[in-house]
Amino acid sequence: MLAILIAGGLALLGTLLGTRVAINVLVQKGYGQLIRDDGPTSHHVKRGTPTMGGLVIIVAAVFGYAVAKLATGFPPSISAILLLFLFCGLGLIGFLDDYIKISKQRSLGLRSKAKMIGQVTVGLIFAVLAIGWEDETGRTPISHAVSFTRDIPGTEMPTVLLIIWVLLMIAGASNGVNLTDGLDGLATGASVMVFAAFIFINIWQSNQNCSFNPGLKCYEVRDPLDLAVVAAAITGACFGFLWWNASPAKIFMGDTGSLSLGGAMAGFALMTRTELLLVLIGGLFVLITASVILQVAYFKVSGGKRIFRMAPLQHHFELLGWAEITIVVRFWIISGLFVAAGLGVFYWEWVTGV
């Protein structure tokens, strides 16, 4: 528990202090956000706001975790190392995308093919290692079964299908956070809630782990307490970053932040055996992603008609005249309700055994 407190506290301080430094450096170099002309006109005042702030989140989270391990004297677990690899690897892809946009002053960064190759490469390395790296009991960070609050019997997949499933989860979660990152503080605040939920889930799974507390309701999860330390570090880093990212934002996280945070969410869901529960815990991200899918599909089927005034969903409410801060706070409330419902379902399954 001490490592959890240290990791979360140091990561929070890291982004609270480090983001101020990053803002100054980025402003001096002129690394500001480009704003699309086809977006809401209210966003044009944000042109030039520093971006790539996700880099501060990544550095602070890794720093918090590393110091927590050194302070408590426990070595990093394989599960935590793999999750941080996914977190940082996708962040690197996002950083390259952001840097190309800013340095070349264009709305497109990495080519879509290059971006996809990068994401697949990182996801593939993560998947192969997480599926095959056994501990002394034969347990791996990721199982072959599809899970809800634990592995669902009879859903075991062959390795090739499992790797595809892992890649789809990573891509879906990363794109969900990326689409949500359209208003000041929206994605950051929602991410704080999701990662905080994984702190609880991992601590609970550690206390009820089959390695220490065998029984009918125990969890076959590897390294849950160390994963809780990682979750605390990312939660603290996002919380500190929100100080500067809340409306009016002084800095944006960019693809550097959205890709890394989305990938980490998928990684936690896979390693905690809560893959399908992530749909509920991350319900806000699912809703916003679904709004884009529905908008595109209906536009094509109806010959040019739209369901929403603009997608993603948050921009629809902007065009209805809602103030940005109103949308963000209400979407935070929705995210909080989804997270609470997800944790409720997680605990209910343990109590009832259903």
C-alpha cells in the first residue's frame, strides 16, 4: 500500500510542477495546437495552445512508479513492466504524430499506414510477451479466455485469435480516448476515474488472489498489487495534469497522451481479466466512439444526412449552444456514473458468485 501512495503522490507532483515547465518550453519553441477549420468556431481561440502534454503524464507516471519500487525495495513485476511498455510505446507513436503536425504546421502527422504499423508493432510485442511469459505457477499476465469480471469458461481462444483480440482492444481503447480528447479536461478527467477504478480492482484482486487466498471466489490474476501501483501512478499523473488541462486549458495532451492512456486502459482490462467490463467502466469513451461510428454509417446509408450536428458527441452539444465547461462537467458526471456502475458490477459478481 505504501508503494501505491508513493507512486500516486509523486506522479501527481510530477505533472503539477513538470507541466508548468513543459508549457514554458513548448511556448518558446512555438509548438502550438493546430485547429481544424471545419470544427466548432469557438475552438479557434485555442489555436497555438501548447500540445504534446501527454509526454509529461508518461514521464511522471514512470518516475512515480520507479521511485515507489526503490523506496519499498520490491522489484518490478513482469506484468507492470509490460504494461508500462505498452503505455510508453503507444505514447511514442503519439509523440511522433504530434511532433510532425507541429513542426510541419499541418493537420496530419504520421501517415495513417505508418501510425497503424507503429501501433500494431507495439501491441504485438506486448501481446506475445504477455501471453507467453509464465511465472513459477504457470500463470501468464494475459489469459486465453475472454473475461468480464474474471475469465468466462468456454471462451478460450487459440493464440493467433487472442493476439488479434488484444490488438483490437488496444486500438479500440486508444481511439476512444483520442476521440474524447476534444474539449478542455474532458479526456483527462474521465481517465482519472477509470484508472482510479483499476486501483480498487487490483487491490481487491490482490487481497482475494488465488496465490494467497485460494477459494471458489479467488482471482487468477498475476501481479495485481504491482499493477495497482502502476494504476496509482497514472491516476496521479492525470490528476496533476488536469490542473493545467482544465478549462481554459493551458496545454493539451495530444495524441501522445490519448494513445498512451487508451493503451494502458486496454492493458489493465486484459491483465485484470475485466475485458468486457471495460465497456462499462469506460462507458463515456464508448458512447463518444459510438457517436462517430453511427454518424459515419448513417451519413453513408442515408445519402448525406446526419444524426448529430457534429461528431464526436461532445461537439454536437457545442453546436446546440452548450458552454464548453458545462459539457465537460456533465460528461464527467456521466463517466463517474459508468465507473461506479462498473465497480458495482465487479463487487456484485464477487458477492453473489454469479
